[in-house]
Amino acid sequence: MKKLIIVSFMLVSLACCLSPKNNSDVNRCFCQLHGEVDDCECKVDTVDYFNNVKLLPVLSSLLERNYFRFFKVNLHRECPFWPDDSRCAIRDCSIHHCTPEDLPQGLKTENKYSEEAQKRDEECEEITDEEKQLSALDTSLSEESKKAFKTWKVHDDAKNNFCVVDDEFSVNMEYVDLLLNPERYTGYKGFSPRRIWNSIYQENCFKPDPEAYEYETLLTTKAVKGSEYLKGLCLEKRAFYRLISGLHASINIHLSANYLLPDAWGRVNWGVNIEEFQTRFDPQQTSGEGPQWLRNLYFAYLVELRAITKAAPYLLNENFYTGDKEEDDRVNTLIHDLLSTMQEFPSHFNESVMFQGDPNQALQLKEEFRSHFRNISLIMDCVGCDKCKLWGKVQTQGMGTALKILFSDQDFFMDKKLFHLQRTEIVSLLNAFGRLSNSIKRLEEIQQLIRMKQ
């Protein structure tokens, strides 16, 4: 009965989107952005007001601070699924990497990463040579021990992480200034990005029941039809699809809103490309699916909003250290303001309803959920455009960190000695949520621009 209601609602919504009454350019793309967000108890209008008026101004200020603008990433890992044969040579695909001079003092040397490390270094300088000799430890490790430690770390990551996180101490890790490398349209298109998204949807999203949708049809269809795809899926599998679809929608919004527009004077002019947006979301150009993809953006937003709010006690104890006291104090103030605002949100996503029922089946489903998302995080190493890869990694890692917060074993999450977020996880979590938040604001602006063109 519940499945019938869901399918009926989708058919009615699609009919409304394509009806003559809603046939204007304004209404078509946004025709499903009303009522309750799917599988949530929160209305679209509530999210719009809360995000655009109360939350985004604080969040935007926070993400401009040094702690969150410098992201450490490995853009040189080989694609584990197919030969890396699609490198983008377009200028806008390239990344501007940071030099040591660009970085805050606290990020330049890894062993001086935290305020506590700085204090320890100062204390060590005061120790005499005799005291150093007496307190010396044999810190050498056998090769067997090193391999064992590495195995334990891989096991722990696989158990608790929903994405593959770059090794912070890898020689290929580099800092990138996210403000100097914004997410926008780069010209990266064609076979390579289609292969990325086909692999994500067709090989890693959960398959519907055979009676509802034939697997062969799913592989041969020209467009991933979400309304058909969701037939026969349980809540957890629907949530997985909506997260990926919402992330995809957010990326497409930014590509449309930050587009290199023609300029009569030959100047660089980035702005909103209405035609590009309509190509990606107009129901008449997306087999009726575009408005539902925009609706899924709100689902992804609510999931990550809930994760950050749940992690508030952990985040409030972070130092957010960069070596600049004034800067660090400002970040801590903004974090307090942001989390206080988030806690005021009236209708948070309820993660407790997921992975319920038979304990063994629930555990198996959670492991499948985790494994599928980890696989998607690895696919980001196959993206041929460095700038697209950068933001793909930021956003999949951020979403994976949100899932880690929401669905880690409760005993593990509550244990301050066990639960830990690396700096890259914290930076990606807030920046990923910032992308979703910015997308919702962009929708309001794009809708106004389309109205002005009427």
C-alpha cells in the first residue's frame, strides 16, 4: 500500500509539472519544490527560509576562514576501476596548489598541527641533554609490526568509515585553497563524466526488486529515472539513491550558476547560465525527472544538517588550530553560532528509523550501504578533471563523514577515546554541507532570474 502511494504521488507530481498550467519556464523546473521532503517530516519552505535567512550567512563566513579554506587532498591516486585515459587538458580543469608560503603557520608542519603540539615542542626545548638521554625510548618498529599496524588501520577504517579517506601523511598529499579553486563549469564533458555517473548509479546504487524494474532495462535506459528506480526499494536504499541524486543535483546547480559567459569585451565573466540549468533540470528535457532531482537536494541537505548537529559536542571541543590566535578565536565563535543555529531547526532528519528490524539483516544492510558509498568515494579518483575531482572528493568525503556520524555504532560514537574525525573529515563535512546550502540559495536566485526573463 505504501509503495502504491509513493508511486501515485510521483505520477501526480509529474503530471502537474507537464500540465499546461505549469508549462512556463519558471514553473517547470521548480514544480516539485513544495510540501514535505520525501522520507522526512520537514517542508521545503521551512528549509528554504531556515537556510537562506538564518544559516547560510554564518556558514559562508565560517568557510572563508583559514581552517576551512585549506583542504589537504591527494589528486594523484590512480583510478582503481579502469585505465586513466581521460585527463582533461582544458585550462579551467587545472588546480592552483598552495605553496608553503600560502599556508597558515599551524598547517605548514604536520608535527605542529595542533596547539598542544606547539606547547609540547616548547617544553621539549627546555629539557637538558642528560634528561633527554635518560628519558629516551626505543621507538624502532620491526617490518612485521609496521605491516600489522597498517592492517589494523585498514580494518578500523573499513568498519567505521563510509568513504575512503586520503592518508594525511602520504607524499602525494597537497594543500589546495578552496576559495581560489571554486566549483564551477570547466568544460569537462562527454564520455568521461558520463562514465563516472553511470558507474555511480548503475553499479553502486541499490537495484530495485526484479518484479518492479528489470536490471537489464536499468542498464540500457538513457536516463536514470528516479521515479521508476525507487519502486520496490526499502527506506535505506531509497535514502542512498536520494543522497546521491541530491549530491548530483547540487553539483549541476553550481555548474549552471558558475558558468563562463560570453563577454563582448573579452573579459572573464562567470555567472548563471539559464539555458544550462534548464537542460539539466527541465522535465521536458530530463524525461520528467529534473524536478525530482532538485527535490532530492533537500533530502541530502537534511541528512548532513542532522549529522553536523549530532556531532556538535565533538565539534565544540575542537581547537580549529591554525597558529593565528585571532583567526582561531573567530572560527570558534562562528562554530558556536553555527551549531546554535542548527539546533534551532524544528524538523531534523530522524536517522533512528533506519537499519531497524531483524538485527542480522539490519547489520548486513548497513554494511552494504557502507561498502557501496566507499566504492563511490573511490570512483572520484577516476574523474579526469582535477578541479572536478577536487570538489568530488570534498563532497563525497563530507557526505561519507556525515554518514559515519549518523550510523556509527552508538557506543563507538559516544566514546571520546574511540571516535575521531581527522582534520580533512571536518573540513570536508562543513564544505560539503556548504555546497548543499549554497545550492538551495542558488535555486531561489535562478528562479528569480527566470521570472525576469519572462
